[in-house]
Amino acid sequence: MPQDDPKTLVSTDWLAAHLKDPDLRILDASWYMPDSGRDARAEYEGTHIPGARFFDIEEISDARSDQPHMAPPVEKFMSRMRALGVGDGHQVVVYDGTGIFSAPRVWWLFKLMGHRDVAVLDGGLPKWQAEGRPTEDMAPIVKDRHMTVRFQNQLVRDVTQVSRASKLGSTQIVDARAAARFRGEAPEPRAGLRAGHIPGSRNVPFGLLLNDDQTMKPASETTAIFEAAGIDMSKPIITSCGSGITAAILGLALERAGHDSWSLYDGSWAEWGMFPTVPVATGEA
């Protein structure tokens, strides 16, 4: 059983014990691939953990970008969090309807904005429901709360920075996509993208870091998984994936393992695979 840490990952037992804490804020950050046939908001409105508010990953993003759900401008994040009643002094717990899939993305967004008291619910809504814990379909009563943002530049990377890291080998790049997509053997789910991976990157499919019940494996196991993929856990890491969602699962696992020098490539393959001027590698790393 992973140790509860209100800055990274908490168990359903922990959340149940703290459910009525006045400064706890729970966010449903469910997001599904476009071809999944699932409607995250509709599912939230039908059933959610008591008091949870819906964090819309697509809407709380940078509307000026051509890339999907890029990190929002600071002002937009602040205004949306005020509308959700989330702000300074709150312990935030984020969950999703898969188990651990999109919730770490929102955990990373809060960290990016300088809010440190945020954790992912281990096993998410499926585990919570499987244990017979309470749910509701009522919208929570929301009171405005100011949020102070201190943007953490070191937690995000753009295509220029990643290209430099790829060329120089100065920072390790770890890709969370499935192995067949990494090798360029499976088509990308988004149209118009080349197949393959960033030259020099390593592959740790995010599913390797999770147990069958979609809880995260212990830090000792995840460290061994990264090392088996050829990653030096003492050196800086950039995480990547299809569109910046599951790259955050790698970030959460790294943080749990005590690695404090990692960042997320926000554009990920949705950006890199579209750029005609950056190289693409195929086959094994």
C-alpha cells in the first residue's frame, strides 16, 4: 500500500477520513480519448465523490494554441479556480474516472501554478466506488476563493527546448505512449501526425507504472521500471506522451520516487509529430 502523501498521492482511505475537512477541495478531472465514446462531464453530473467539482481539461486550457489542452495562461487558471472555489490554503485532491489517467495532468497544472498542496486519488473513482464509498449527483455549493499563482517555469518545456535536449543529450526524454506507437508501428490517434518518437528518447508506457486496479505501483518498483528502460534517475528528465496527459503520470511516479528535476513537454507528440522541421526516429530507442 503506497504511503499517503498530500503533495503527490493519497489513498481512498485517506480521502474518506478527510472528506469533511473544511479546507479540502476535490476535483473530478476525468478526460477521455475522443474515440472512447465517454462524456466526462455527463458522467460527473451523474455521479461523483461528495463535494467534487468538475475540472474541464479542454476548457481550462490555452484557447490561443492550435495544440490540444495546452496549459492555460495564469490569469485564466486563476479565474477558473476562483469560479470553482479553489484557492489559497486548500488541500486539493484530484481524481478521474479511469483510475489514474488524466488526474495527474491536473496535479501537474497545480504544481505549475505554484500550488503544492495537491494530490491524486490512487485508483480514482473506480476504486472509490468498488469499495462502496459514498457518491452524489448534486452540484457543490461554491464560494469564491482567491488563488495566488507563482508560475514554475522549470516544470514545463516547449518544442525548442525539447529539440535542444534531443540534439545535445543534455536532458533525458521519456515517452509515456504505448511501445508500438513509440516505435512507429501503430498509427497515431490524431490525424496528420508522423509515426515514431523524438530521437534519443526512451519509452516507459504509463501502464507499466500501474497495478491491475489502476493504482500506482510503489516507488521502488517504478524506479526499477525507469532504470530498466535505460533512464538515469540522478539526471534531469523531460516527460512526453501523445498530448501532454499521460506524461504527467510519469511525472507523478518520478516525484513519488524522489526525483525533483523533471519537466513535462506540454505539446508532446501532438506538436512534435506535426512539425515538419524536427526529426523523427522509429524502432527501438
